[in-house]
Amino acid sequence: MIADKSYVSASQLHSLIQRIQGLPMGQQVKSFLDYLTVEAGLSVNTVLGYGRDLVGFLCFCQNLGVADVTQVDPLLIQRYMEHLAKAPRADTSIKRFLAAVRMFLRFCKLEGLIKDDLAVVLDGPKVWQRLPKVCSKDQMIGLLASPSPDDQFYLRDRAILELLYATGLRATELSTLRVNDLNLGIGYLRCIGKGGRERVIPIGQKAIEAVTEYLSELRPCLAGPKAEDYLFLSRTGRPLSRIEVWRLVKKYAVRAGMPRGLSTHTIRHCFATHLLTGGADLRSVQEMLGHVSIATTQVYTHVDYQRLREVHKRYHPRP
């Protein structure tokens, strides 16, 4: 019997991560691969490719006695680029290796593991240019309606989906929310994002109603001695992890017949894009997403092709 390809890939990724953890900077690379899976919503095969490409960089660092990402500097990166250039590899392979290292170093900078943006030293192709496809507003409504009242955790799951779409929270940010972080009376929540940066995000009425119902009817039944004051709890009363949130979204995306690859990151992407399409200003969306630079938010300014067609039809002298 032929093994399922997705299972084989997951098994290969698990084995690769075990190997990576035995190398210098292995834990940081593992965190990066977790980010690609959970936050960026990349496929197992794509994450596997990044991991394989980074193994070469880790081995290179190990041979030079570099044991921590804080020891990586522009000179070391230059030596690695020269090392790749001397090897019998195609230019496309070299660019792929450099892209993996660049994104890893950028992740380390965002996480506060290094101070300088070493990624700018690397000369190579831009990656992640193709963002997840934006779901239409009708598709998002279908996703939000996918939990059934017959589901055991219907109230919790509905509240999670509504809150994700209402606020654009990352999976990690949602899983670490505490009850006191929400002020449902005035419709705001307080979120601690990347780098420990705090931001305040408005909550829409639909999300307020869903969270209120969950808090009053289901959460008291789930709360256990270790629950503390985390907002979303599992069946055992412990806080939901970001991976569990990611799996929950995947489950309902399949049920709603959504495009493949939809994840919490996609919902965040839809949150930003739908706001901008509706007329929100870029600066406000930047604040709600928690981006340090407005240039990061600008990737969400996609052209709404349907709206473009309507404008052309309405105003062109020969429609």
C-alpha cells in the first residue's frame, strides 16, 4: 500500500527538525519553521524545503564554531555566499539557499533574537511575494457560519472565528488572550504582539455577541484549576495553543468548502484587505495589525479587480 503523501512529508519534516535541533542555532530554526507552518500557513512541503536549505547554513556555521544566531554577522554571511558560489550548484539553487537564510534572519530580527537586520546583506530574489489568496466577503461569512450548534464546542469555535476576522489577530495572539484583555462593554481588546508591543483593537458587534455567549455559557464548564484567566480553553480546561487554533480554523475551512491552504494567517489577510477595500486608511489598518512599518501593511493593498472593472465600465467613454 502506498503511504499518503501528506503523511510522508510530515514524517520527513519531523525527522528533519530532530536533525536540526542537534545543530547550532537549531532551536531558533525550529521556531522559524513553526512560524512558517502556523502563522504563515505554508504547506508541509514548502516548510520542508526551507528546513533542508537551512541545514547547509547551520553546518557551515558549525564548522566555523558559530553556535548562536547572535554570532552571525555580515562577514560570516559574505563567507557563506562565497562558499555557495564555489560549490557546483545552479544559480537557482544558490538563490534558494540565500532566500531561506534571509527569511530566517528576518524572523530572528522580528522576534528580537538579533538587533541588526542582517537580511539586507544577502543579495537574492524576493520571496513570499505571492500572499495567500483573499477570500471574498461572502466566503468569509460562510466560514463564520460553518460551526454547527450541534458541535460540542460550538460557542467557543464560533467566538474564535468571529474574533479572528473582527480583529486580524495572529494565532499566537489569540491563544494568549486573557479574559481581562477584553472590554466587551465598549468593544475593544488589548493585545500583546510581536516584540512585546501592545495595541488596542476594536471589536465588531457580531464578535462581541459570540464571545459574550461563550463566556457566559461554555467557558465556565471548561475552566479547570490550570485555566487561569485565559480566554479560550480546551476540553481539559487548559489554554488552547496556537497550533490548536490553527487546526480548528483548518477544520471549519474544509467544512465551508474554502480554498485549500486557508489558515489563521489568511483570515488576518482578509481582515486587512476587506478593510482597505471598504475605504479604511492604511495608517489605521497598520495600527490594528500591529505593524511597526507602514511598508509592511502596504502588501495588503491589492487591486480589487472587480471594482476596477466597474470603474472602467462606468467612466471610460467606450465601455
